[in-house]
Amino acid sequence: MAGHMSVLPYRCYLLALLAIAGAVFTTPATAFVWRKGNQFLRDDGSVFLFNGFNAYWMIVEAAASPSPEASRVSTAFREAAAAGLSVCRAMAFNDGGELALQQSPGVYNENVFKALDFVVSEAKNQGFHLIMPLVNNWNALGGRAQYVKWARAAGENVSTDDDFYTNPTIKQYYKNHVLKVLTRVNTYTNVAYRDDPTIMAWQLINEPRCFADISGRTVTAWVQEMAAYTKSVDKNHLLGTGMEGFYGSSTPDKIQRYNPVAYQAGTDFITAHQVNEIDFTSVHIYPDKWLPQGPQQSEENQIAFMRQYLWSHSNDSMKVLQKPMVVGEFGNNRMNPDFSEQSRNNYFSAVYDTFYRIASVSYSLGGGMFWQLFPEGMENYDDGFGIVLPQNPSVAAIMKKHSDDMRALAGRA
């Protein structure tokens, strides 16, 4: 498909889409998204479905530029809007290290906070909702490892990153960060984050794992405590876990059937999402990272695994948990030896087809977000999953079709 549309015509196509989409996508997001049972709804009671993207880099790019307005954040939203995307998953943290938002526990860089303010403001101006994780499992942008380092420096007896979930001092650091972010008054809009409908949802953590307790009980206990605290600060917004969806000890049969190679990461999809304060289930899907190298990595097997994984989790979300589902991340890595644009197109088409079929069953899948979107000139941020839409017209067209399909499906509700 990529060979059927050159980059130059797509740039013209992109400009045309931006002009057409202006009335739809430049209207500020003024209504909160909420849930009723296993559906996402707008304030007027209409069903909310979406197609979205990840942009973990926005807080860093906005802070590193001469001014947030000079960053590529605005370009990313414009190009995403042209593909019909309407939700962006962007990080509400950067802990320790270069251009840190939180430089040390409770100490924040105001210029970086203003950069995050701009991300939220620009999303609003261009008609996007945001889903915002509050900390990372991984070391990128600090993560829970940084919290453990801070605690150790303060004299706490912590030995592994898994102490993040149990150490009282670290848990208080995290709660302090939640309070700081959620009560932040945006310097561009003069609206507190917790009162801003631009934000669709918070997520407690990106991709939690805990190998000190593979049963999932430790992480579920942490989710229970932090979800209750987060909701005590902000009752306006939806709240998710940010999990990948691995099953745990409460469903041992599903560990064998659905976790890749019966993998256990110390999370329990069922028990964590049974927490009352959690509003929707969170799933990520990466068969090209999770399945063993060899025949199981074939395109057909990756698509089959993806479909099985998503249908299992959607069924549990609807029937067991009675909550809507969001696929927070999916993608296809250019660094894979068998990668081609056609194979990525095939995979994205299969993922979007699965999303649509699941959403068609009582509108229980709100949407999904690919990992990840970049404007041109951001190659230094790329991990192999990045997509620059003007340079990848075939996959951009696939995204646009799915966006249109989801919008039409919501309109028929």
C-alpha cells in the first residue's frame, strides 16, 4: 500500500484533511468523559469512542525548546487531527535527571511545569482529550527506580525497585506527586488540572510490574491505596491502572492460555481492575516483543495472538468487571528483522479491525492508541515504533479510516 501514494501527494492530502477537520478538531474539549457500566459517555449521554496515539516525549520536547510554543507539540496534534485521532496519551511526570519536572521529592521545576501546562492547553485548543500516566515502571523519565533512589538517599532501607509498591516513604512521595499535579493550576488556561475536561483520564502508572511478588497481590494492594487517594483529590476524571493486562494468581488458567509463554509480571488483570475507584481496564499488546523468536513471530501468529489477547480481556472487562476497556499501547517495531511497511500495515489493519469488532459489542471498547507518533525531525526520540505520519501515508490512511469508522459507530449508538 505504501507504494501507491508518494509522500508529496500525501502532504497535500494532509493539508486538505486539516482544512476539512478544522470545524471538528479545533473545538476545545469542554465536556468530561465519564462512564456508565461498560461504556464511555460524554456529558450529553452520547457514546464516546476514539482513535488515539502515544506521545511520551511531549513534556520533554516542550521543556527543551526555546519556548513551549516553539516545540513540535502543536505540529503533532495537527498531524494527528488530520488522521482523525482525538485522544493522546502523554506523560504527567519526569522524575529526576535532565529537564526533570520533579527534581527531588516535592521539588518541581516551574519551567517544566509550564511546558506540561502548554501540552494540556494545546490539546484543548486542538480538540484532543488526554490520558496521562503519573509515573513510569521503566527508567525512562525517572520511573519508580528514581523514587527508590530518593528513598535510599533519605536513609530508607530499600533494596529493589519493587520496594516502590510497599515502602511507606516512597508511597508518600507518590501521593505528594499526585496531589501536586492534580491541583496544578494551568498557567495558560487558569484551570486546575483536576477541573479540566481536556484530560480524559489519569493512569496510576505506566506498565506496572513487580517480580518480588508475581501473584499480583502487591501491585493490586498498591492500586487500591493509590486509586482511593487519587479519587479523593480528583472526582471529576476517570482513572485507569496503566497495566499491560497480564493475568495473575486469581485466574491461573488464563496465565497459561493468554499470557505470552505463561509469563507472570507481578500483576493481576482481574483483581487490580476490581478496585472500585478504577473506572476502566487497561491493556497493551506487543506480540512482536512478547512472543519467542522463531516461527511464533510470524505475521499470522502475531495477529492471531493479538486477537485472542484482546478478545479475552474485552470479555472479562464486559462480563466479569463490567467496565469499558482502553488499549493504551500497540505498535510494530521497525527494528524487527522481518519488518516491512506492508507487514506493519497488515498488523495495524488487523488491530483496528479487532478494535472495531469489540467496540461493536455494546460499545465496550473505548478505543486504542498506537505507540507512537512523531513529527519530522524527532528521530533521536525514536525507539523503532515511531511513525511520522507525512512520511508514512499508507498507515496514516489506515488510521484515518479507523477513526471514521469509530466515529460512525458511536453515531449509531
